[in-house]
Amino acid sequence: MLKIGMIGMSPGNAHPYSWSSIINGTFDGELISAIGYPAVSDYLQANIDTLGIPGASVSHVWSQNAEISQSIAKNAGIPFVVDKLEDMIGEVDAVILGRDDPENHVGMAKPFLDAGVPLFIDKPLAYSKEDLDYFIQQHHLGKVFMSCSSMRYSQECRTVKTGIKSLGKIHLVTAVGKKDWKKYGVHLLEALFSTLDDPKPVKVQHIGEVDEDIVLVTFENGIKATVHLFKDICGTFQLSFFGENGWKIADIQNSYSMFRDNLIVFIDALKEEKPYLDFAKTAAIMQVVIGAKESFENGGKVVNLEKHGR
């Protein structure tokens, strides 16, 4: 049985609760609802017959607050709460860094990477070139870690991908979501890239404004994509793919299935020594995320990803 450590918790991100429950096969719906995540309780209840991932268990948990750690542990039946995240080293086989505050990822990942403990790092992996360079260096040193948005494994995008050849040559993709570029741009990019078999991005430009992110991405194969993240629209994640012969839409709604499939990919890689997600795919997406931020900070200039060594 693989023992996994869970690290939480960043504001508004319920992944330490939901992911621990998906792996361990148990949850406390009243507790999750009481702390402000009733939708998480609802999708766990709706999929209760598929909860639990064989051969793995979240055995340890740490967060910045002992009360939060105890709450996560109670929800998913996690037996050990540690005082310091480093206390997991030597006690677990792998760690899930279930926080979406990228500015803290290097500091929290470093003890485990230094100790050779495999990691899954929640999206976005990094939000600065310096932090991304650190992870690129760690990859080149052979350190084992994986990072992505679970939208890479969305059923809705897989359905589109199954029939995408019928569209002919793809010229345009539009992607629309709620919230902000920093934490949620990676969601739409991950879905977009994976559906298109991870084409190489060459240019990115932010042409929006505060709370209304509009990002233009140009790929080496000629496809152009616009990614829209607006703070004040209704909750949605949808992508439209336009080809010479037709178009298809992916309206992403099934969070549970993509979370579970993402966790299975990571756990299967640990158990069976299968390949992890190719880090080059993660790095390319992070380069677009960071490049768009650079473009916004410089008045919407076009950022040439190749020129900037990305």
C-alpha cells in the first residue's frame, strides 16, 4: 500500500479535502459543506460507488493551521497529522502538494525534492520565470514530480478529441472561464493543449485588462487560440474548436471524473513505474501562463516564447 502525504491549504481550494476522499474512499459531507464546499460534498456523494483508489492511501496530512489539518484528516480518515511538512519525509512514499498558490510551491516542494520523495504539485506549478527555472533544473537533475490541471483529463475534452479529425485542419480555438488568469488560466490552457496533442506555443499576448483577461496564443502549427477569463461572468469552463469542416464544443462540468483520473495517473506511475506526464508539456503551458503575465505587465506587448528562451 502506497502511503501518500497531503499538503494543504490555500484559500478557496478544497483539493486537500476532495482528493484525500477520492483516494481514501471516505468523506464527511456535513463537514465539507459546513466549511463552505457543498458542491464538493455533492459530487463525492454522487460518485460514492467509485470512491477509493486501490493500492494507495493518504496517511499523513499537514497544513499551515493545526485545526485545518485535523479537519482534513477527520474528513478522509487520515491517521497522522504532522506538525511540520518535513516530518512526512521517511514516512510516506509520495506527497501531493494540494495548494494552488504558486508563490509557495518552490519552498514547500524543495524539502521533498531534495529528499527524493515523488511529488504531485497542484496547478499552476509556477508563476514566475525564476520559479519555473527551478523546476526545470530539478527535472534535469532527475527529480520525480508531476504537475498539471486536472482538465487535461476531462471527459468532455476527451470526447472532442475522439472526433477532432472530422473537423479538418483546426484554425481557431476559443476558451472561456470564470475567475482570474493566475490560478485559472492554466485550467483552460491544459484542456486546450491536451485536446490538440500539445502543440508548441510560439507567441502570447495579453490584450485584456484587470478582471477581464483575454490572452491570444499562437502555435507553431498556425493554430490561434483566445483564452478569456472574466471575474464577473457565470461559472463556466468551455472550449470551442473550429476547423475547415466543422466545429465542436467542450463544456467542462464533471470535476470528479477528471480529478479521479488525474490522481490515478499519478498513483499508477508510482505503483507500476509507468511514465509520468511529460514535463515538457507542463513547462510549455507554464511558459504561456508566465508569458501572458509579462505581456500584461508591459502594456500588452507580444511575448515571443522562443526568443525569451521558453
